Amino acid sequence: MIRRLPLLALLLGTVAAPLAAQNALPPEAAVIEAIDQQPSVLAADARLEAARAEARTLRGSASSFNFQGTHSRRWAQGLGQNAMAEFDVQITRPVRLPGKGRLDRDAGELGITSAENRAEDARHQAATLLNDLWWDWLGASAEARVDAQSVANYEASLAAIRRRVSLRDMATLDADQTEAALGEARTQAAQSQGRAELARSRLATRFPTLPLPAEAPDAPVPQLPAEALDALAAQVIERSHEIAAANADAERAAVMAERARKDRLADPSLGVRLFSEFGGLERGAGLVISMPFGGTGRRAEADRMASEGQAADAERAAVRIDVQEIAMRDVTRARSAMQTWQMARDALNAQVAALAKTRRGHQLGAIDLADVLQAERLAHAAFRAEAMARAEAHRAINCLLIDSHNLWIAD
């Protein structure tokens, strides 16, 4: 008879530790720095600077001056062989017609607003990616720890059985069955360890500045946020930078459409002209005005910008629907993940109790070793299911907190 209860040690090592853990997330300051160094975030920040430069360009688009000048020498019959110097100089400046300057300034400011929100949304997407990769690592590592403990337990059991076999107190069939179970556990442990190493390497590659501990921390018991889930769902929508960017894009498209409509009447250029002819005998000054005539091209451009405005309006509505769906998905996912973990935890407790009874029955000679090994496999599977469900619950809850801007990217 085997007097050990292998999976009871696993129960204490795998479940009790997370109960005492407080926080399995990396330090917030390190997370923020890692997010800020993401290439997508750096690109979005650069586009924000480009939008600010474009806004300055639009504000000063009518402040440029144009210079035009000629210098020549003239010979005239009857006036001798001396050449007469002549010159003509004019300086002009485009003048925006009323309303165009305001539209240009509005377009520039809305471009900045859109770029600011897209930069913040890039941080949001980076935070979401970090959350997924982090819990991939912690979940796979928890699974690997369960499998490694299972291997250790089977090894201890096999050693005890072999001693009993050598004393002719147990049949070699019992040792063979336990050895087969050990081989299966080792295979599973190797696979889960590989998944854990892969998850860690992905996290380290995507976020190279994030300091990672040598071993993945244990995940604590998941808890739903103290704030009502419906309130968090409302915050997902209210604080969405994606919606804010779409609003700014739609408003800017409307402004640009109005600007193109006004531009069917082209802006004039005004200036002064100075000239000297006949060697200085004739001099003068005057005003210069020029205005290009509109045509089918300007009318087509106005039509194009009007259609762009309609498209931006439709895209704004689509973005709002997408974000509303995300909010509802986050809440549903968090609730479902918590329920799944609770059921996995209950199933684990029941399976451990069943294992203890099975082991006791084996000690009394009423249950075969094969039944005990099957009960251990089921208990092992229950530990793995609980570990993965715990990680998934944390992933879902943190996703809701990130999308509502209450974690890592709080406004």
C-alpha cells in the first residue's frame, strides 16, 4: 500500500500560494515606460508633432510674399548708341477671402486633436497587448508549475512502489502503471514548460524595457472591481480616445469640405509694382492684383471633399458602435471568466476530496492502484484548469480596467 497522497502536496503548493499573493502585475512605472517606448507609440507621437506643424502651416498659409523682378537694357533708334537700363519689380502676397482663414485654423486644431487622441489610443493598444502577453506568461507558467509538481509527485510515488516491489509487497504491474503515468506527466510538463518559455520570450521581445522576474509570479485570487461593471462599461465609451479621434476627423472633414467649397472662388494676390524705363526718364509705382479663375477642377475638388466628409461621418458612427461592442464584451467576458474560475475552483476542491477518498480506499485494499492513478490524473487536470481559469479571469478583468482607463493609462 502507498501511504503518500501526491496531489495533496500539489494542492498546498499551487492553490494556497496564490491566496496569499497580493499583486501579480509588474510595477506601474515600469509598465508606463515600456508602453511609451513601443514603436507604435513613438510613431503616433511623431505624427502628433507633424499635426502641430501642419496646424502652424495652415495658420500662416497666407503670410508668404512673392517677389518678381526684371532688369534689362534697351537701345532705341535716334537716341544714340548708349543702352538704357530698365527694371521692373513687384511684390505680391496672397490674401485669403473672408472665412477661409478661420476654416484653416479650425482644420489645424482639429488635426492636432485627432493626432493627440490617436497617440493615446496607441498607448491603449500597447497596454492591451502587454496585458495579454503578461497573462499568457503567467498562465503558462502556472500550468508548468502544476505539471512539474505532478512529475515530482509521481517520481516519489514510483520510488516508493519500487521499494515495495523489491520487498515483494507489491506487484511489478503497479510499478509499470505508475511509470506509465510518470512518462505521461513528464511529456505534459515538457510541453507546458515550452509554452511558458515561449510566452516569456514573446513578452520580452515586444517589451524589451520591461524588467521581468526570473520566475513568473503566482496570480492571486481574482476579484471583480469594486466599481459596478456597468459603470466601467460606460467609462469605456466615455473615455474612448478612438471615439474622440473619429469625432475630430469627422469635424475636420466637414471643415475641409467647407474650405473646398469656398475655394471655388480663388484667393487673390495683392501687391505693389515699381518700375524704371528709358534709363530713368520714366518711373512709376502701382498696385498689382491677380486672381485665378475657377474651373471644373475646383468644383470637382469641392465635391470630393464633401464626399470625404460624409465618409468620415459614417466612420464615426461605426467607431462608436465598435467601442460600445467592446464595452459590452469586456463586461460579459469579466463576469464569465470569474464564474468559470469559481466553477474550476469548486471542481478542484471536489476532485481533491475524491482523490483523498480514493487513496484511502486503496490503503484499505478496496480500490486498485489503476483507479488511484486515474483519480490523480483527474486531480492534476483540475489543478491545471483552475490555474488557467485564474489567469483568464485576471486577463479579462484587467482588460476591462484598461479599456475604461483605470489601469496603466488612467486619464
